[in-house]
Amino acid sequence: MKNILYYLTRTSGLMTPLVLRLTLALVFFPHGAQKVLGWFGGYGFTGTMGFFTGQMGLPYAIALLPVLTEFLAPFALAAGFFTRIAALAVAVDMLVAVLMVHMANGFFMNWFGNQKGEGFEYHLLAIGIAVALLVQGAGRWSVDQAIAGQAGLETETK
């Protein structure tokens, strides 16, 4: 168990992962709030699940995964709580979104409204940040760093 805990929570004492996880949390939270709470022009939980299961034809359990990821992962990332798990969930969520929806729209975002939908450049950035957090861990001022310390695990300072 200590070995698993070590690999999940070990982290550097650097500020860079802190900046990355706070940025990803800040960017991801509005998307989750749209899907769960209906904030920022979203459809809320019922509307989102209706779209995913009805129009997209996803099974309920599969449709629930992106909703929960986009709502809960920002909190975990902001706190630095099991950051690697949250980052992996975000990376998979974004990869699936690219493959199922955004790849057909090309690379670029739809800044001027002249294409069918949004491209995948945003998703690629989110995946890149998530992968960096998978590699580095949560960084400074994180619950992971505290867990690793209490479990008698040393945190890396490089």
C-alpha cells in the first residue's frame, strides 16, 4: 500500500506544478459547472446527461464520467489532492472529446464563427498540462505533498 501511495503522491517541491494545476483547475471548473450546475450558460446535470445519453447515445455510466471529471477534478487539482488521478481523468476526458467531437472540426478554435464547431487546440493544451502533472505530481502547497510526508515518504526537491 505504501508503494502505491508513494507513486500517487510523490512530488517535487517546485512551484511549476502548482501553477499548472491551478491553471488547469481554473480553466476546467467552468466546464464542469456548466454540466452540473447550469452555470455559465450550461444545461445543468439533467440537460447534459440528456444530451450525452439521448443525442450522443452514450450509456448512462459512460456519460457520467466526463460530467464528474469536469466538475470534481478542478477541486482535486486546486487542492493538489491525488493530482495524478485527477490529471489522468482530465487527459482521458479531453482525448475522448477530441476523438468523438472535435477532430472533425480541425485544429483551430472557432474564434470567428466560420467553421462547423470547435477544433482541438484547447484540448491539446489541457492534455499537455495534465501529462506534465502526471509526471511531476502536485508540487508545492499540495495535499499530496502532505500525504507523502505523513506516510514517511520523501518528496523530491529537484
